Amino acid sequence: MSEIMMGHNSDGATVSVESRLFNSLSRFAGERSWRETFTLPAGSTIRDVVEAWGIPHKEIFLVMRNGRDVTSGLVGEQVNLDVVLDDGDVIAFSGPVPYSYGYGAPVV
């Protein structure tokens, strides 16, 4: 888990987040569903969810938190993995899709 400063009475606190895999990342679900709920220690980040799925960071093109893009640019390596999660968040991950910038298509 990422090092986040928490209050003195937060020991044992957890957050429950739903995570979804789309496009080329769905293969990382393996035998699991493409949608899974994770219970993590309070203060966990998107990085912790990525590690729970076992997704290499370079494979991620887009991350949505509750429907809002948390990527800092157009290239997957710029995904902000340090966003702290709140209980009830829905985190969606996508790899590049054909004819997108991630596949080298020009952005006009």
C-alpha cells in the first residue's frame, strides 16, 4: 500500500471499491470477472488496485474514477496512480483501442 498519512484512529479502516477492466486489459481478469470489488486499507491508491489486478503500468491507457478521467495526458505512462481512493469509488481501466492515439493514430 502507498504511504499516506492517516489519523491516529484509522487503524483497521478500509475502503471498498469496484474496479472494471475494458478493452485489451480485460485479459488480466483471467478466470475472474472483468468487474471485481476490492476491500483495501484506507489510504489506498489506484496503484494498489492496479497491483491487485496484476496489470503492468505500461499497459494502461486510461483510468476513470467515478466517470472522470484521472490520466494526466494522452499516453498511458502518464496515468496518475497516486489518487487516493474513497469508499464506494468505481475505477475503470482501459488499454488503447484501435484508431486511438495509443495505437499511433494522429490526433486531429
